[in-house]
Amino acid sequence: GHEQLLKMMEERMMDVEQKLRLVKRLLQDKVNQLKEQLSKNTKADAMVKDLYVENAQLLKALEMTEQRQKTAERKNYLLEEKIANLNRIVKNLASPSFNS
């Protein structure tokens, strides 16, 4: 009975060791998977930061372009007013000469 008990305990120990090796292998696979995911996340984080910086630069460029457009529109408006005034002056100058 004593030897049979020892043999049973030995078999159970071998079974437990086999299960532990399996669990260790599964855990190692999970660790590798998580390391890979961390690496991907780190790269994605860097890309997001780069895009954030690029977006800020594009917004600044857009702001400057809009400012230039407003300035150009203002100058255009002033030029159109000057042209209208000049046309009025030319018309007024030409009118009396035709009348006389």
C-alpha cells in the first residue's frame, strides 16, 4: 500500500509538472503577445504625436493664408473704390467738354 501510494503521488506530481509547463508556455505566449502590442501602441502613439504637430502647423498655415486673403480682399475693395472715383472724375471732366 505504501509503494502504491508513493507511485500515485509521483504520477500526480508528474501531472502537475506537465500542467505547470503548459501554463508557463501559455503565459510566455501571452507575454510575447503583450510585448508586441506595446510596441505597436508605442509606434501608434508616436504617429499620433507627429500628426498632432503637423495638424498644428497646417492650422497655422491656414490662419496665415486666410489673413492674406482678407488683406487682399481689403486692398481689392479699396482699388475698386479708387477706380469708381477715377471713373467719376473722368466722367465729370469729360462732361463739360462735350457740353461746350
